[in-house]
Amino acid sequence: MKNCTSSAFQFLNHLKSLNNLGVIMKDILIVEVPTLTDETVASMHNFFEAIIKAFENHYCCQLDRYYYRPQARRRRKKLDVPPF
């Protein structure tokens, strides 16, 4: 746990140094994670993976338009049509 926390703070300091260079940085939430059993970690992973897959299946057309067809996204903006 201590290693994760110190690594997170090192990363945060790195981001702060980038911010001084003009890089825009959003607020970062650093949470100390609890120690979990292997079974719990696997269960949580499966749960999050199922949520992501459901999200991707529901919004697949919009994700495709955003990531793989930026010209369609530009056309939609020109028409002033909301994406949803």
C-alpha cells in the first residue's frame, strides 16, 4: 500500500511540473486502495469489464463516429445537431 501511495505522489508531482510548462491538468483524486483477495479482484474486474462492454454496445455508433470517423463528427457539428 505504501509503495502505491508514494508512486501516486511521485506521479502527481510529475504532473504538477508539466502544469508549470503550460500543460492543462484536471484535478486528480488519489485514493488509497484497500488490500483485496485475488477472488475479489477478479470479481471486480469482471464487473467493470461487463459495464464497459454494455456501455460500448449501447454507444457503439457514437464511439465509432468520435474515434474513427472525425469527418462525420465535424459534419454533425456544422448541422448543429446534438449527438444524442
